[in-house]
Amino acid sequence: MSKNLDESGLKSIFREYDLFFIDIWGVVHNGIKLYENAVKVLNELSNNEKKFILLTNAPRPNLTVINTLKKNGIK
């Protein structure tokens, strides 16, 4: 079953799941800078021992994407 999280956010369901798949482009950053609230969510997931996988269809090697995220403040 799907649920629209626009109003309630991920916090309304995060306790129910152990693993999250999160898109990078448009969710974690806008191509130029990170979304501050997205970084907070990723940190909260980690703090609550939840696992997440960041997904992208960017036309670049994974290492480039990883280094870009690190450069912008993702641990």
C-alpha cells in the first residue's frame, strides 16, 4: 500500500521500516546544493539505526556521485 507523505513526512512511517530507498536528485539535492531538511532526515535515519540506499540515474560514475555528496556535506 502506498501513502502520500507530502503532508506527514517520512517521520510518520519510519518506525515501521528498516530500509529506505531514497532518490538523490530532487530529494537530497537540487543539482547545486543539498536540501538541509533531507540531510537532517538522513541523519535521523542513521541515529535510529535505519538503513537507507541512495539511488541515482545520473550519467556519471558512482564514485563521482559519492565524492560530490561528500563534498557537499553528506557523511
